[in-house]
Amino acid sequence: MSQPVQPPNQPQQPFGGQPVDGNPYAGQPGQPAPAAPTGNPFAGQQPGQGAPFGGGAPFAPAPPARNNVLLGVLVALGAAVVAGILYGVIAGSIEREVGYAAVGVGFLVGFASSKIGGSNPAVIGAAAVFSIGAVYLGQLVGISMVLADLAQIPFSEVIGDHFGTVTEAWSQEADFMTYLFLALGAIAAIGGAKKAG
């Protein structure tokens, strides 16, 4: 006859009881019983001890690069190009300019540049100038989209072959609101830079 198989998880002696013969983890007679496990593998370590397996204590990540003027100016330029194109697509799609969008362009350029470059006056000045260029670029893209739709020609042809016509149309259509949107973009860039700093 075969012997009955014992279940794999035999009941353990409770903490603080006498050691079980053959158990290498049980305390020796006369030693205090081990503490109940807490689930934290680092609970018994003293401050300053390294983590197990040769690793050191976790470290804080390096702070983001700030006060990098050149990088801040480059971010302002990149944000101005992207925001200006988006502004132009919005203006061309609805065939009118939106003041809130011009403010958003300026704020985005100022905030992004100051987040990277810090509150250096050169970064803030570059953000204001680039935001004016971004709003202007957006107005040109919007006019190009409208002209392409009216002439039934591709947008790329209007921008590539008839760019002089686009800038001439901008100067003829420019009024107080056109220049106000340019100014709002610069003011919003300064505000966005101060918000980020």
C-alpha cells in the first residue's frame, strides 16, 4: 500500500512558539521571536543602508533644465511656427480671424519658451517677437486657404507660386483688428512667460 501524501502547506507554528526541528528560519531557544512580516522588504533596515541586491537607495530625478536662454529662444521659435500654422488653419477654415486664437498663440509661445528658458528677459522678448510673427504667419496661411478655395487651385500652389499675391492681399485687407491681433499675441506671450516662470 502507498503512503498518503501530505498537503504542501502544513500549518506553521505561530510566531513566538518553539522552533520546529529542521526549520532553518526558526529562532534558537532563548532568542526573541522574529517580528511578523509587514510586506515591506525594507522594513528592518536602518537609515542609510542600501537596498538589497547591491542597489542604492532610490534617487530623485534631475530637475528640468531651466535658465537656458538659447534653448528657450529655440523653443519659442518652434512653438511660434507650429502655433502660427494651426492659427492659420483655423482662420482659413472658418474664413475669419479669431481674437482668442491669437491670444492662445501668444500664450503658448510665451509659456513654452519660459518653461524651458526661464524668466530671462531675452527669452521673454524673443517669445513676444516670435508670437507677432506667428500671428502674422497664421493670417497669411488663412488668406492662402481662402484664396485657394476661391481660385480652385491647390493650397501649395498659392503659397509657392503666388506668395506675393498673398502678402499683397494681407496688406490691403489689414485694418485695426489685424494689428490688434498682432499686439494681443505679443501681450499674451509676455503673460504666458510670466505664468510659466
